[in-house]
Amino acid sequence: MISTGVEVKINRLESIVEQIGEAVLLTTETIERLAERLETVSTQLEVQGQQVQQQGYQIVALCDAVQTLAESQHNSLQKLNELTQTLDRFMCLIQGAGD
């Protein structure tokens, strides 16, 4: 009778230890999967960070190109103004000579 009670308690303890073991294994597997996912996310963030940095460089290069274009446009406009003034003077000279 006493040994039967002890056996029942031992069986219960074995069952509890088995359940704890299964829970530990499942928890370990879950943590491993989470670690893999975190590593994947970390890699993706690193790649995206590099892409953002590259886009930043491209934006700076584009701004420089636009600034150079604007300066070139400004110089061309000045030359056109000078040419227009010269043509106006020629027209005045031609009209004055024709009178």
C-alpha cells in the first residue's frame, strides 16, 4: 500500500519532469527561431541602411549637378543678354546709317 502510493508519486514526478523537459525543449526551439528571425531582420536593416546611405550620396550628387546646371544656365543667360545688347546696337547703327 505504501509502495503503491510512492509509485503514484514517482509517476507524477516523472510526468512533471517530462512536461518540464518538453517545455524547456519547446522554449529552446522558440528562442532559436526568434534568434534566426532577429538575424534576418538585422541583415535586412543593414542592407536597407546601406541603400539609404547610397541614396543619400546620389541625392548629394544630384544636387551638385543641379547647381552646376543652374550656374551654366545663368552664364548662358548673361551671354545671351550681352548678345542681345550687341545686336540692339548693330540694329541702331544700321537704322542710323539707313536714315
